[in-house]
Amino acid sequence: MLDPNSRFVSRLTRDTVALVLAGGRGSRLHELTDWRAKPALHFGGKFRIIDFPLSNCINSGIRRVGILTQYKAHSLIRHVMHGWSHFKNELGEYVDILPASQRYSPNWYQGTADAIYQNIDIIAEQKPKYVLVLSGDHIYQMDYGSMLAQHVESGANLTVSCIEVPIDEAAGAFGVLTVDDENRIQRFDEKPANPTELADMPGHTLASMGNYVFNTDYLFELLKKDAANPDSEHDFGKNIIPEVIKSKDVYACRFRDHDTEKASYWRDVGTLDSYWEANMELISPEPSLNIYDESWPIWTFQKQLPPAKFVFNDDDRRGFAVDSMVSGGCIISGGKINRSLLFSNVRVHSYTDIHESLLLPDVEVHRHAKLKRVIIDSQCKIPEGMVIGYDHEHDRARGFRVTKKGVVLVTREMLSQRENTV
């Protein structure tokens, strides 16, 4: 493969427009996405999920980006406007919002392919050689320049990014690719119950990451043909990809670490359990996702907040956090924090005990509360003495959601507090 830092790759990235599909609800996250699109969901203490594909674009040298929004997009649009609106249009760089606006149809976006089709004139105005279509709701750090280089070298019309995952994780959850020795795609199955095993990696299969590189003219041809098909669901995974692999110019690009040649970090945080687990991974001494990498920063918008503060040092009233991440604006006032993530502007009062929990922005936990393996949604106020996560039957009886792995979700609506959390 060509050197990903070469001048050749920089020309490829300049000739590319990236389109981030960010209109999904994320229904398997249940009440956590009742008032926000999944890409707007908070992650990792100070970020939102959308920040990861956007940062990948900028760090890869792709500075023409459109974000396609639909479902409850207010907080997502606000975040993008506040944190991603500083690009120079006069230099040909931008991050634009492309909401569903019925440009080519009386309908809203009907599927991932239809979302791109309804913005086909906007894409054409930019005259890109390549269109990079990205899922807006995964956590990973990827240099798209390497994928573009492989795409051009192979002579592909379409390249699909993919990653090796255990078969039991992929079953019923991911689109699965079957490839030949040259990574040419032979078959695509959408969320099969029994994924195809990789010959070179027993026990694993090749899962689609939902990211695609198209030659622009080829993409337009496919979209127009799909739009004219009344039987299509207008979706890349269900319709476009299975149809085009009949040709011989569709390739897979395996997402691997350049140094180790092993599968790189990638998480689909599509369930409450996977969302909790991916956040909890960050507090390990050497997390698989390095958000401290200065050569590949994760950009975001964050309010200007004071540093985190820990007060009181009495034997029975000590404010501290261990094996945890605590964001700006937090005040830990005589409470114990263990193996937890506190997002921005959280308040923890005295005599509290918080263990293996995620406290999203602006949460307040009052005295003597005890939390274990919980996700507390933004702006919740946990009453004094409330205990959550120790008795799941009691948690369910109070209207909290308990997952298969014993993680408890608490939202303001469940606490009979004001709704419409963003």
C-alpha cells in the first residue's frame, strides 16, 4: 500500500467529499435516545459520538463534510454549529448540515441511500472525484486516506470498510462480507444469524463498518437506479451493496493497525450494554481507544468550565475519585467515586457512593445516594438517599430500565422530572 502520508494521498483527500449519515434514532438505546439522535449522544466524558467520524475526517485531511440529519436533530445541530462551524469556506472547507428537506421527493429520508440521493445536486456542485459515506454513530479513530489510497490502487468503483469481529458478536447485528484472496467482495449478508467464518481467522467474520468510498459518477448512477425502483428500501446495506457486488470492482478495506496488523479499535455503541462498556473501557490504565493521542485529536465543543474540584478530607466525608474520569465543571463534595465517568458539570454531594457508573452532563447526586452500574442521563437529580443498581427488581418497580447485563438506565422522565433531555 502507498504511504498514507504521501502527497498522493493528500490529493485524494482534497478530491473527496464526506457525507456523515447522522439521522438515526438508535432504538436499542431505548429512552437514552428519546430526545436526541444517536450521533448526538454524549460519550467519553466530554465528547459526542458524532465527534469521532468528524475528527477522523479532519485528521485525514478531508475538509468538505456534510452531515445528514433527520430524527430529533436539535441537540446534534446545535453541537455541530457550536463546535464545527469554524472552517474557511473561501479555502473550500466546510462542515454543513444537510437536513431532510424533500428536495427530490415528497418524503423524508427513506433509507441511507435515499438520504444521499436527496442531496445529489449539492454533491454534484462540489465536483468531487470520490464520495466517502460514513456512519455517524460508531466510536473509532481511522485514517480515511489509507482507505482512499487502496480504493484507487485497486481500481474499485466501491470500497467497503470492514473489521474482523467474533462470529457470536456479529450474528444478527452486523452486515457481513465474504471476500476472496484479493479482498474483492463475493457476497454481502445483512445481519445473518450464521455469519461466514474467515478462512484466515477462525472464529471471526468480516463485518461492514458502514463506511463506503464511491467513485462519484458510479454512486450517482446507483442512486438514480435505486430511486426508480419501487421495491427498494433505498438502503446501502439492504439494497445497494448486495446488488453491486455482482460486478468485479467492489472491494473490502480491512481496518487494521498499521503497526500490529491486528484489527483496530471500533465499537458500535448501539445498545445500552455496549454503550456502558465502551465508556468503561476508557478508564482502564491502557485503554484500547487512545483519546490522549496528540497526533489524532478528537475535536469537540465544550463549554468553558472550571477544573474539577474535590473537597472535604474527613474520615467519614472524603471527596475522591479512583480509576475514574472526571470532566471539567464537576464538584465532588465528600463523595466516593470508583471506576466511573463523570461528564461535564456533575455535582456529587457528601456521603455518596458511586461505582462503575456513567453520569452524563449536569447530573446532580444528593447526599447518601448509592449508585452501582448505572447510566444517569443528562440533568437528572438523584434524590437524597436513593439507592440504584443493588436490587434490580426494586429498580424495575420504580420504572428504571435494567439491561440483560445488569446496567440500569435512569432518565429524568423516570424520576418524574422535566422531560426533553438533550
